[in-house]
Amino acid sequence: MRAPPRPLQRLHLHFEPTSGIAGDMAVAALVDAGVPAAVVKGAVEAMGVRGLVVGFGRRKRGAYVGRSFEVKWPGQNRGGVAHAAGHSHAPGHSRAAGHSHAAGHSHAAGHSHAAGHSHGHGHPQAHVHRDYAEVKRLLARARLDPDARALAADIFARIAEVEAALHGTRIDRVAFHEVGAYDSIADVVGLAAAIAHLAPASIGSLPPVVGTGLVRTAHGLVPVPAPATLALLAEIPIRPDGDGELTTPTGAAILAAVVDTFGPLPPMRVRAVGYGAGTRELVDRANVLRVVLGEALGAEDLPAAAEVVLLEANLDDLSPQLVGPLYDALSAAGAVDVWSAPILMKKGRPALQVSALVPPAALPVVERAFFENSTTLGLRRRVLDRVVLARSFATVETPYGKIRIKLAALDGEILGAQPEFEDCRRLAARARIPAREVLAAAAAAARALLPARASAGRPGPGRRAGRPRG
């Protein structure tokens, strides 16, 4: 008898926008991971927008089969909305990251036009717009979960504030294009309802891939990421990769509103995975957004910087007694690693090469510590890229007391579990026994945190044969 599915609430939620992110892809991925479709449909219906209907389907993109989130609205196939030549919306169409735009016209998720803005294509006089003030009124009277209402309001506010600043208008006068208004209401409210249903303990994301090149809008050609997207992603790490617009303004607003930390999957026991598929096939990647839900193991460590600066100096006149204090000063100033190696300099003089890895933000402080605590007259700098595993800390019980364990993971799978030696040494001193005994006990307890290894030829835990990992 199959065990009933375990609830997905209060877990860690992680977005992986390696093909960018749009609102419809985010909603589809969460439903694919296990959020009931009725939660999203009910929230959209609660907005009371007549004729707005949403549904879910399946769509293959590259090697992946993902879920699609499809939006239908009144007059979708009527001639009442004039689109630029060569551009049309098929029934049930929703914009995906990388959606192509016809000349003179663009629909970006959540893209809005300031009141009085001149469009590059014709609209009849009866054409409907919904401004931000009206969207706020719809949210206020909708029978939504309070958390879903608050999150949807936050996302809409972020988009409207950015658009108002870009177009030089008052925020309440920012007006959403008819198609964009329907799509935005479905995407934002559906996403907010899904997040409120999950009530995640924490939310993370890989840095979003935003795309490259130029996109044609009603304002003319603009660089990717589009101005609104770039403004919404301020202070957020991004990856300018891929062809065209891959992250839309609504996708950017979602990440800015919900994500706690940006970095790789933390060590976790994976409980559910979902794939949200976009509408366009991409040449260099599968156009899907993956989300992962799982039980985080231990307290997540701060994400390590992907870019560091290597500082080096050759020291032939520093007293050996001052090497330790130099190490301490560099570490206290922000260096993530410090080491030295014996070298021979000119005329056969023995010396030390002292090296430090430094995050760019800490560089001025570490350089000053280097000069103040050594005899060097200069430093060499090199910028390095590095790949680092996600890290977190758990605690295990041993006969000697509690010891912290550093966990390292790749794509959420724990690859290593190492006891903190200082904890072992402290407990060994208290018990008056060799540190190696405490270390051995801690290592044995740490092994219980490692996943069971699958036998050869069989897929490991959480993997399905025939389904590629993203």
C-alpha cells in the first residue's frame, strides 16, 4: 500500500531560473511540484475579473516535459485588439521568458505603460486598460488568503513603482495594457496563492539568467535586460546569458519579493521537484524553470562569493613570530582563506609567499591589514572565479557533547559532512582525552547525515530513470 503523500508546507523552496523566469513559468512550476491547481484557479476567480480563465497543460521543452500555465481572456481572438503585423496570440497563450516581439510592439509579463503613453501600434478607442489604482481595488475586495493578498500587492507595487519612475508618472496612473493586465493578474495572484499555500520556511534562488541582446518594444529597441527588469533586479546577482529576453519584469518582481538568499541549493532532503515550461523553444537550453522543495539540513551558511581576489606578497624580512598575527589580521579583515609557502628569492634568500583569498567587497580592508601587519611594500592582485558547494551547519550528539557538523552539497545532495575541529578540541580538553577520540565519535555521528549510496546501475534517491536533471 502506497503511503499518503507528505505535506509540502514549511519546507525550503528553491527557484532555478537557468532559462530565465516569467510569471506563468513560476506558477506552472509550483503546481507541477505539488501545489493543487485549485489553489491557483480559486485565487484568480476571487479577483472577480469577468471572462478571465486559467488552466494547466503539459509542454515539452528540450529534453524536459513541464507544466504550462495558460490564460484566456475576453476578446482574445477578436479583431478588437490590433497587434503589430506578424504577431498574434494563440488561444491559451501566455508569455514565456524569451517570448519574441513583433516590430513596434511588446508584451512583457507585467509590462505597463504610463498613462498618456503612445503605443507603436493601433488600439481602438474602446480598448481597455487597468491602471495600478484599479488593480489595488481588485485586490482589496477579492476573497483571498491574507498572505496571498499581501504578497500579490507587494509584487504589483514593485512593478508599478519601477514603471512610474521610468515613465515619469504618478504610480497610481501606471496603466497595464489589456493583455498584460489579464496575464499579470493571473500570474501574480496565482503565484502569491501558491506561495501562501506552501508557506515556505525559507526561499532561495540561483542568480537568474536574464538573456542578452536587444528587444523591440513600443519605446523602440532596448537592451536586455529591459529597463524595468533591470531596475527590479537591483542589488540581486544576475547572469547575462542566453539569446533574447529570458527574465521578464514580472519574473524579476517575483524574485525580488520572495527570495531570501541567492545561491546554489542548500543541503536538503528533496521532497518535490516541479518544472514550468515556457512557450518558446530555445536553441541553447531547455526553456523550463525548475523549483525544488525539501527539508533543509541544518542552518544555512552564508553563500560563498563566486568571485574572489587573490592577494600575494613575498616576505623575506618578516619575523616568523609575526606570521601568526598576520594570518589572524587578514582573516579578521575579511579574507576567506590565508596560506603561505616557503620560497627562495634573489641571491638565495629564504622567504615566505603569503596569499589570501578576498571577496571584492572586503578588498580595501584586507589590503590595509596586509600592509599594517607585514613588511611588504606591495601586493599582487588577481581576480579569480570559483565554483563552491552550498554549505550549512547541523549539530550531532556524541558521548562527549554536541558538535557542529559542516555539510556541503551539490544540487541539494549532501556530498560531505565534516565535524568542526575546534568543537572537538574543546570537548576533548574538557574530558581530558585525546582530540582524535572526540573527532572519531563526531565523524561517526556525521555519517548518519549522508545519503545512502545507490547500488551500481540504479538511480539514486530522488532520481527517476529516464528523466534528466536540470
